[in-house]
Amino acid sequence: MMGQHAKFIARTVFVQNNDIEQACRVINRIMGSEGWFDQFRRTRRYEKPYMARRRINFEKCKAIYNEDMNRKIQFVLRANRVDPFPGC
């Protein structure tokens, strides 16, 4: 359950040179990457149980797909792998 743990707790964003817009962009990027906006949009209205199941299943499938693709990409990008086409 650590994947759902809120990383935003006790996060501080400093305003440098009175640039409020930059600080807002930083905090929006942090909150967006941690899923705060998605959670807010989901809780604006009631989510029916079948829609929640569909969303959760989609998120699980997406996570499995992304993990598999990242593993394949890391395999292809390995630096010390055996040359698949020797002599070419």
C-alpha cells in the first residue's frame, strides 16, 4: 500500500525572486504527479461501483503494461549485452 501513500505531506515550495507563478507551477506539477487532481475530479461526483471496478481494473492493466514495456526497453538498452548479429 506504499504506492498510495501521499508523498505531498510536509512538502514546502519556496518562492524565489517574488515569482509566484513559478512556485504555483512547481506545486501544481507535484500535486499532478501524485494524483491529487485525479482524486479531486473523481470525488466531485458519486462513482458507481461498476465504474470504480472498471477504473481500478484499467489502472492495474496499465501498470502491468507499463512495467512490462519498461522491462523490455531496459533489456534493449543494455550496454553490455551480447551482439545479436555477430559479423555484421
